[in-house]
Amino acid sequence: MSGVIPSPKQPSTIFNQPLKDPENTRAISTFRAIVQSCYGPAGKLKMIHNASGGHVTTTSMSQTLLRTMSVSNPVVKLITSAVLAHTGQFSDCGLFAAFLCSRLVESCLKLLVPQQVAAKINEELLLVSLDYLRSETCRCKASLDVGDANMMLALVRSTLGSKPALIVNSTELSSLSRLILQGFLKSIPDTTEGKLSLTTVEYVCVEGSTINNSQVMDGVLFETPKITEKYLSKVQPRKTLYQGGKETIKVALFNTSLSGDSVEFVDTAYEADVGVSGDVVVLQQLMQVAAQLVQLQVGVLACQKVVHPGVQKYLAENGVLTVDRLGSLHVGAVQRLTGATVVSTLHTAITEEYLGHLHHVSTVQIQHKNYLHLQSATADVTTLVLCSRNEASLLEMKEVCRTAHHVLCQALKTPLVLSGGGCTEPHLAAHIRTQVTIQEETLLAKLGCSRAQLYTTANNFASCLEQVAQALDHEGAHHVSDPVNHHHWLLPPWAATMDPAEAGVENCVCGMLTTHEIDTASCSPIGHLGNQSQPPSSPKGHENQHDNKKTCVSLENYLNKKRQKDVECGFSNVLLDSFPVKVNALVVAVETANMILTVNRTIFDRN
């Protein structure tokens, strides 16, 4: 019996707090500040370390940050859960959703508007936003030509460029973007029956080399210290003829131990006759399995766990290469590559239906380490070899590459993009202010609120969107928007009283507009309207857009002009956001904020 005496159960301590309790508001404000400081290409990295010691995580990505942070406040827990659910499905725009959600909650609690009313108005404003973003008249949206490599590269480059932990220069950014796009294109099935998924690209991290040594390789690559080029020349995997007379290497795949310590052998005491060894009996059974593989002319035995040395020797003598200690991650990759059925028991009669196929097995040496390279002529599995100087940047690079690959997958499903660089947010904010003015009577009748409540909440909603754009900068720059297109212009800290042309700024942040296409003298600071309770003057870009045809530019027309030039450098300064990813993040942020605003009290047990 254990010597530990359990302590008697203590009575529960229940805390009952209103949503506006200082403890809740402080927690939301702190969480928002953390997220805001990570946001954008100039975001600050966070080092997360457990108080008890252990691994130090350095990141600015929402998935890693929210997964490793320890959160106790129930309101913040709700926000992190919602954002992680979004990133689990879309990978990107997690910081956007977290910042917008926490800022909406934080600001709405300060308004002289009941929480329930504010949530109801926010929900209606979300519908107004979605109607515009999904309409044909949306000027910050464009179709993405998935057949144009330059446009796809621009999307990948925008995704990578927003992740400061990569710490890459423009040349390395372009190189990595090309590799990700190349790996993505290789992973696309050749037939309509094929299935595109995130697992079609594997990642191998190599520490101690530069990012320029990263490369894309067909098939699966994993480290095998014992299998060198010399060893492989001695144990050449047996080849057999397959369909159409083509040579193939048959593969058997196991996820159970082949060393005699399998769970199938019950861990108990046995009685045996004199001269009978239990180890010998177990080895005989393993040798029977090996004999089956030799009879089936298998060329490679891949095992998730350990293979008995005696079995390995027997198989090597019969032209079978043994690859053990794969781990669960590599077993899945080998299964997708070869098409083999995983064998989970030693008592199954192995037949041809269980076997997979390879067309080439070789070794590769990277940074003085041996890697086994498996290739198949039929499966679309690609390995992206990532190189960096240290482990922290490698882990971040791997997550960033997965995110970029996921964004490309979404682009195939919904080939639409939005203006990046914080240009969509002020543009959408201006549209909301205009629509509230135009639809005032309809909205008041539908929502049943006062005119002051409607305009106060609407301006707060628009201001929160504008603050998302402002959060991209962390160096004290000035943010202005032009009066027609309402794009985001970033001016240096010393240019507070200047317009973009005077400050020497040639393009808006997304790169779509130049100072020659706007009235620079009419640019105004973003967020200058504040939380007012009266209708603002209608933005020129929406109400009087027919009077400004020369300066009213849409992202669709801009990208079409760039595409016609067919010059890659034409897209080098363009920032794009994935439409489905950004829109879902917007929905998650607003709906989660509304859910929190409808909460009256938080009740939790600290026992």
C-alpha cells in the first residue's frame, strides 16, 4: 500500500463576480495587450517558461502562444478556446481574432450602453460587414488566380511576412515562399479522386544550417543513424515486378513491437519444461513472421517500434531492409507514401493486400546526419527540409510553413483574397459608418434601441476594426487613411503633421494605392471619429464614389493589371490576406465578444 495519506477534501470556495468586476477587466486588458504586442510583422516575441522549469518556448504565433499560456480567468479562457478552435480549422489570423474580440469586449464594457443592447447591435453590424465582404461591389476583395504562380507567391509571402519569429531577410523570405509553394503544388493529387490534406507535406528540421539550404524533396525523409550509404549497398532492398512489368519494392508496415516485448505476450510467470526457453519461443514466432515477409518478396520492413536483432539479421541476409523505431509520426507518413496497411498484431496472416510499394530507396546526408529517403511513383507525399541556425527558429518556421500550406489549401477551395497590411479594416469601418447612416431607420426599427445607442456602438465597432490596423505598428508611427478608398497609410513618427506625399510614403501598406491616385491633402488620422453618438459625415468613398471614379480603385482591377504585366516583381510589394480565413476570424471574434457581453456574472470554484 502507498504511504501517502490523502488530505481530507476541503469545502469549495465559490467566487461570484459581475462581468465588469475589476479582476475580469484587468484580465481581458492584459490578454489584449499580450496579443497586441505580438501582432504583425514587427510584433514582439514572447518567451514562455513554466514556473517549475522545463522547456522555454519562443513564439509570436497564436497557436503556440495560446496553447502554452496558462489562463485562469474564465472570460479569457473562453476567448482562447474560441481562437484555438478557429486556428485548428484555418491555422492563420488567430491574433487578429483574439485582439478584435478582447478589444470589443473591453470597449463595450466602457460604453454607456447596456451589454445586451451592445451585443445585439454588434451582431447586426457583423451581418452588414459580411454582406459587403461577400458582395460583388466589395473593393478590398479580389479573385485569386490559383494558376498564377506570382499571385500564389504573393499570398504565401504575405503569410510568412506577418510572422516576426522567422527573422528572415527579403531574399530568404522569397526563397522560403517558393519552397512552400513548390511543396504545395507537388502535394496536389493528379486525379480528381485524390484528396488534398495538410498531411501530404512532411517537415524535417535541420539545425545548424542556413535557411538557404532548405529544399523540397519527393517522398519521405527521416533520420536513420544506422542506415548509411555503405550499409545500404550491402543490404539492397529486393525488387520485384509489379503491374505492367514495372519494378517495385514491397513494403510491410508494423506498429507493434517485433522485439519480443509486445503487449501480445502477457507479462506474467510461465511454467516450462527443462530446456525450454521462453525467449527462444518468442523469437521463433518472430522468425515465422519474418519468413512470411521473405516468402512474399518484401524489400523493406518498416516498424514503429523495435525489431529484434536476430530478425534484422535474418531479413538482411534475404534482401530485406529493416527500418525500426519510426515513431507514430513517420509511420503515418510511410503509410500514405506506400499505401501499405498497418499490421498491429503478430497473429495475422500477412498477405499481398497488406503490402505497400516504393520505387526507390536511398540515403541522404544533411549536416553530417544520415537520412533514409523513400520515394514512390504513385503517392503525392512531399518532404520540406527546413534549415536554420537554432532550434527555436526551426520550430517556429515549421509552424509557419504549415500555416502557409493550410492557407494555400483554403485558396483552392475559396480562391478569394482581401487587401492585407491593415487596409481592409479601415475600409470596412468606413463602410459600416456609411451603412448605419443610410439604414438608420431600418436598423432602429429592427434593433429597438435608441439613436444614440446605435451610433455609439457602431462607432465603437468601427473603431475596434481601425485599432486592429493600428496594432500592426509598434514603433510609434502615424496611421492615416485616404478619403475615397479608406486604405491604411503608415507615416514615420516624425511626420505627424504631414500627408503621405510630404512624408515620402509612396504606397499604402497593402501596396495597392500610390500617392498619385489619392488626394493626399485630404488624408485623415485613422480613428479620429472616436466613440461618438451622432452620425458622422458620409465617407466620400462610399456615398459619392461615382464622383471619384478616377481615384476609386478596387483590388480586383489592380491585380488584373498586375497579372497582365506577368512580371513577378509587380507582386513583390503586394500584401494579401486569405478571404475565408480572415472572414471566419472576424465572425469568431464578434460572436465570441457578443457571447461574453451577454454574460451577467462569472461563477467559478478555486478549490
